[in-house]
Amino acid sequence: MKITKIETFVLKVALGKERFYSSQCAFPERNSLLVRVHTDDGICGWGEGGQYGPAEPVAACIEHVLARHLLGEDPRDPVMLWERMYCGTRDFGQKGTYIEAISAVDIALWDIAGKAAGMPVSRMLGGAFRDKVAAYATGCYYRGEDYLDFRKQLPKLADEAASYARDGFKMLKVKVGLLDVREDIERIKTIREAIGEDTRLFIDCNHSYNAATAVDFARRVEQYDIGFLEEPVVPEDHDGYRRVRSRTSIPIAGGECEYTRYGFRDFVGKGCVDIAQPDVCVCGGLSEFSKILALCLAHNTLVVPHVWGSGVALAAALAATAVIPNTPHTANPVALQNAPAIEFDRNINPLRDELLTEPIRQKGGFVEIPNKPGLGVELDESVLKKYLHRHEEVHLS
Ligand SMILES: [Mg+2]
């Protein structure tokens, strides 16, 4: 089998008045970079890469640099091709856009390999520990024209948080870091009261604090029974991570902005986190996720993948989540205590909800792991066309 063509698709959906904000930026649109890899025997694979920035540079890396390492090669060798792509871009890659581009292609190669073998990707990766996984809702961003006015926000925030519990979620992750610490603590207090004691609550700072502020914040919110505190400080600040982790009883999570085995070797190896959160569309794809997982297991660090993107990203994350052992083993695993969970973004995103012919949904706070060959998903071409912003293709000459 040979790779004959690689297509890149930049998809965009403008959000208009539905735009929302994290501590770092506004989200005026949702976008995704998808890649479709074609083979000479008719099997195609889908991948997605790059979750945080613009999709165009990721597409350009694939078209202008990575494609030449792939065209004519057998797509059923994703691990070998990963090394070839990484070594071919090491001098100017290593982190960021190039690894996101490798991630997209790598996921597509695993989709092809699974389809060719007639097996789901989770089996190709060594076997699923579970056929469904607990999902946590991600929501409670800063919303509306008065998003900086926390007093006006509190009633809306309470309604939003309660809606996730009503939808069946037993776990919720919410955002802080944009406002004065005292105001963000009011948000947490409001959310905890809205969801009651039975729903688990996690907090994501999106690296908006320095270590001193993060420790202050963490100690003040300990009383609200917080399951983990995510990205308290910037990803480069390993000392800051350790300082925060040693000064609060709340488990520390992070890793969505970390790349490859080399990044996680330092991040996890230096004791920055209790829960590692590689994003398969960012960290290097499924090939590299397997290596990151092994590294985390060697440190007894629970892996809970970060997820942000279209239905393709969600399917890839589910395959990855399926193969994470309970950490440590227990006869009665509990999500995010010793078992993984799937992040289930609840912000508006038609690329997640409309793109797949059979959208991935949660039921009672759980999501099923796809069990059809490959990633187990098919895309609706009309939806692809509807949100298409840019399309390029590179052929075997
Ligand atoms: Mg996060």
C-alpha cells in the first residue's frame, strides 16, 4: 500500500455573539485543521492537528515539508514514518506547529492502518481497557458582552453549571484566571453551590498565574472540593509547577501545551503534575502518545488526554483514552482518581457536533469508545464543504 495524495482542510465557523473568552484570549470562531491521506488501494485516513492557534501554518507544514516524507510510503508504518518526519524537521521543529502537523498526519496513518487491518485504532495500539469512558464537561468560560463584570455573570454561571449536571455529567471543569483572584473565587463558590456536592469540580487556569498567585488561589479554593487544578502557571515554568504542587492539597494537572516524549520527559520527570494531559492532536499524534503514556506510567502519573477540536480529534482522543491502564491498578477504578476520563468540551462547536455522520455523544456522563475499524468515524462531506475555508492537496508525482 502506498500514500498517493494528502489533502489539508482548514475549517472555520464564526461564532458572532456566541464568542467566549478564557484567561488568554477571545474565541470569535472555532477552527480545525483536518488532513485526509489517500492510498493506492482506495483506503483514506482522517487526522486533525493543532488546537490552539491558527490552522493555516499547520496546513503549510504538511503541504510544504511533511508531504515529501510520506508520499509513496506505506501508511501502515506510522511509528517509523513519525521518526522520519520528526528527524526531518528537528532543526526547526521540536515543539509547536511542526509537531501539530506531525500529529495530524500520524492520526490519519493510524486510521488507515486500522481500516486496512479491520481493527479499531485502540486495538492497533495494544488493546482497549474499557468500551466506554467517563466524560467530564468543560464549560463555564467567560461569556457575553459583560463577561468582565463578575457580579452580572454569577447567575448565568450558576445556570450553565447546573445545566451540565442536568445533562448527566458527574464531573465539570471550569475556567478561571481572567479576573481578580477574589472575583474568580466567587465564580467557583457560585458554581459549587449550583452543582451541589455530588458533582466533581475541576478548575483550569490556562496558565494565567505566577506561582505565588497560584498558591494563594489554590489554598483559597481548597474548601470547594476541587478534583484538580489545571495549568496554574506557564508551561515553561517547571519550578513554578513544583512549587504550587508542594503547597496545595489539590492535585495539579497540565500538559496540553507540551510536546513529544522529550517535553513530557522533563515535565513529568521533574514532578510538575499529578495528572498529565497530552493532547493527541498536539503532542505528536497517537504514535507519540503511546511513548508519552509509557513515560507517565513509569512515573505513576495518571494520563487524562486534553481534547479540543472537531469530531475527528474527539475520536482520536477516545482511542488514546481506551488504552490507558488504571494508574495505579485497582479492582474498582474511579475516574480521575486512578482511571482516565474523556474531556467533553461543551462550548459551541459545529465541527464537533455536525461533522461526523454519527456524532459522538455522551450518555449519563459516559462516552463509548468507537469500535469500528480505524478511528471508527465517517465525515459528512456536505458539512465539510459548508465550513471549508481553505483546501490544498499534494500528489505523488
Ligand atoms: Mg486547559
